[in-house]
Amino acid sequence: MSHEDHDGAQDCCAVDRRGLLTVSAFAALAATGMSAPAGAQVLTAEIRETLTPEQIIALILKGNARFTSGTQRPRDWLAEQRETAAGQHPAAVFLSCVDSRAPVEVVCDIGIGQAFNARVAGNAVNDDILGSMEFATAAAGAKVVMVMGHSACGAIKGAIDDVRLGNLTLLLARFKNAIEETKFEGDRTSKNPAFVDAVAHTNVRKSIQSIRDRSPVLRDLEQNKKIAIVGSFYDLESGRVALV
């Protein structure tokens, strides 16, 4: 969510007339130094307030585009650590998987203090996750809740195979409904990557619905257009993040 985008503002700001990436928003970002290298890339409350949830989503995807093209921001991590030590103003909260190949901050080129990230196998929703999201939004001001699944998810494979192992058994049981509700013609086993990914997509959609159903706080914030709740999917092979 740090942005040098004043250099390519004309490209980004032409997204549509609904104002996903407006010139004024990017001018405000550039004016703060967010577009400068290294230590200037700290998200402030003032910058966050200029952004709508839709603009933040677009910036997340733009960060992923930088990642896939190998043009990530040069960062001074120590400078970011020091400049955020006294406070944080993250723009988004992610629910993503513990998979070591899918670190949101890396694949979306996000710096320190710019996003919350709750990680659990299969990006499963539970009461603690919901409470964390409520803190991130209602208390800390984040404007986007993004659930991010990924391809070849081991948790989804385990649920398909009905794996039973200690506390993992209960966790994997959370994905059974996603398996049953996935419409798919062909081999419905964990050995079929297409089926695994189809279930993972279903799981993302079900997670979003669960967030809305189980958290009146988040549901009300979304209905009042204070936040956006969205799903996304990270492809391990291409490195791309797409909205679900």
C-alpha cells in the first residue's frame, strides 16, 4: 500500500469514473512522501483517511502487480520499523493461510505498519479471528477486510482426504461444507489440483459470508460503507492475486 504511483498516475487513475484511483488521492499520497524510496514509505492516518476501501483494494492489487513484475519498492525496513514504533495506521486486515509460500506482505509489496494479517491454515474463520478483525477495523481504523486463499492449499487437501490428527482434525472439519458445496465435474480428490483450487475458492466465499453472519460489528461497518469485505485468491505458480 505504499505508492510511487504519481509517476504512473495517468495509467492508474483511468480505472473508471467511480474513483477507484483518483488523481487527488494519489496527489495526496505523493505529497506525503509515500512515493519516495525507503524510509518515507509509512502509512499515516492522514493518508489513510483520503482513501476509500475501493482505492485500498486497488492499491493492494497494484502492489501484487509490482511483485509479479519484479519491481517492488526499495525499502528501508529499519526506518519503517522506527517510524511506526509509536503508532500504526493500517489500511487493511487480511485473513490468509499459514502456507510459507503465501506471505501477503511480500506478494502484495506491503510495508511495516500498513496492514494487519491473521494467518491460520486454510484461512479459516473462528471467534478469535473475528475479534481480531473487529479490533483492526472498528478500533484501529482499517477499511478493508480481505480473505486470501491460495492454490494447492494443504489444508484443503487434508480436508478432502479426511485427515485426522490432534487439533488439526477440528480445523479441517471447518472446510467440509466447502467441499460439499463445490460444484465440480471430474475427479473430486486431493490429487486433482483443479478440484483443490475450486474448493479453496468456495472456502473463500464461505469465509466472507461467515464473517458477515457472525460479526454484527463488521457487517454494520460494511453496510455503512465504512469498510469493504472481499475475497481474493493467490496463485502459487504465477504469483498473481485476483479478487474472488
